[in-house]
Amino acid sequence: MTDATSTSTSTSTSASPVGAAHPSPVAGAIRRANTERAGALVGYLPVGFPSLDESIDAAVALVENGVDVLELGLPYSDPVMDGPVIQRATVAALQSGFRLTDAFTAVERIRARVDAPVLLMTYWNPVLQYGVDRFADDLVSAGGAGLITPDLTVDSGADWLATSDRTGLDRVFLAAPTSTDARLRLAIEHSRGFVYTVSTMGITGARSDLDAAARTLVGRLRAQGADSLAVGIGVSTADQIAEILGYADGAIVGSALVKALADGGVDAVGRLAAQLAVGTGR
């Protein structure tokens, strides 16, 4: 993974006028989870896999079984961060006819059924092609909370910074183990909701042992003033979630949930979410 932490704009970890005018629903959910339990569970699934309707049902099942924040991935033909499990799912979604507007449909239908913030995880090119302002306005209209943008850097993110300030959408940027302290400060200052803390270098995928770099990176981010951090990449068990929540505010699970959906459908992904939520103290 490249150093994605040149990332973009004004976070839940730093006060900003838009933050005051538009309180972050994601940061709020993470704070509640840390008050009521050990911390927050963020669950990832791709939109449109195995079908649009099933992806919506699966996302709802996550929330109904203990997920605090939803991360919906936009299928993309040239991913740089996704591992093989997620790649297979997103390729299947694209082959089934996924269109970008399906993401807004999914967010709207999910929000009509469950009360949890929904972030879209997307590479930047689809947003750019759709139109940054148009994309943001459609996401707001659908009830979405914001974007996770793994390949957008602060140096190239001026349009998104301005648009997210205008709309109040959350913006989540990545902090990697290789990031310099200056890059970490940028991630903190320009994220809103949480900073996505990369547990280890490489692509997504379940791992039996999380890299110790995650704990070290969280410590570095705390030293720079971060107060809302979620650790992702390789997280797949309740024990790992409990361990992460001993030093971070949230844990992000993706590939394990996608595999459960692929292998066993909506019921299976709901059961796995419930098992994972045990790690948060539910």
C-alpha cells in the first residue's frame, strides 16, 4: 500500500466550523460505543454483491447484529487496496451490472430500515467522473454519512475538502505504518469521523495475527492528538476486536464478512456479525 495519509480535510479529532454545524454521525456512533461498551465495530460489504437487494439485506443484517458503522464499498475495476476476497465480490457485482447510482439507492434503502451511519468506501476516480459536488449532494440526499477515500491525498483533495465542508459529509483518510509524523498530522487534521488506521502494510484480507505495527501506529496517532481511531485490515475474530479496542476506538472488519456472505448468504453474514460484536462487549 502506498502512503495514503497525505489525506484530506477537517476531522472529528480537530474542531472546525463545519464540524460544529454538522456533527459527525460516525464520530457520534463511535463515542456511544466507547461509552456503552469497549468500542465500535465497523463492518464492510461491497454494494451490489451478490445482488443489489442482497447487499442491502446483508448490510441491514450487520446493524441488526451489532455493527455500529457501515462501510459500503463501491465496486471498482482497478483496486489498489482490496485483497482477493473483496476483489472477487466486486468483480461479480460489476459483471452483474452494478452502476454508481446503485450506491445511493443502497444507502437510502438501508437508512430507511436501520439507524446507523453509512460511509461509502471508494477510490477517487468514480467520484471524479461522476462529479464531486453531484456525488456529495446525491449521497447527502440518500442519507449517507461520508466517504472513506483510500487513494486520495490531501495534496490532490482540494475539491473534496471544499465539498465536504459545504455538505457536512464525514471524510475518513488512512494512516499507514510507514507514514511520517507530518503525514499523520495531516490525516488527523483533515479526517472527520475517524482516522482509518492501517494495521499492516498490504492488501485487505483476514490474518491470524495482527501486525504489532497497529498498536505502535495508534500510539503515534494519539501522540499527535487523534481522538477517534479505527483499526482495519486483517481483522476477522472477536478476540482480535477485543484486543484492538484495548487501545483504539473502533475495529473494522471486511474480508471475513464478505466471505461469509459469499459462502452462506445474508443469514451467515448476520451470524458472523453477532459473533464479532462479542468482541465489543455486546
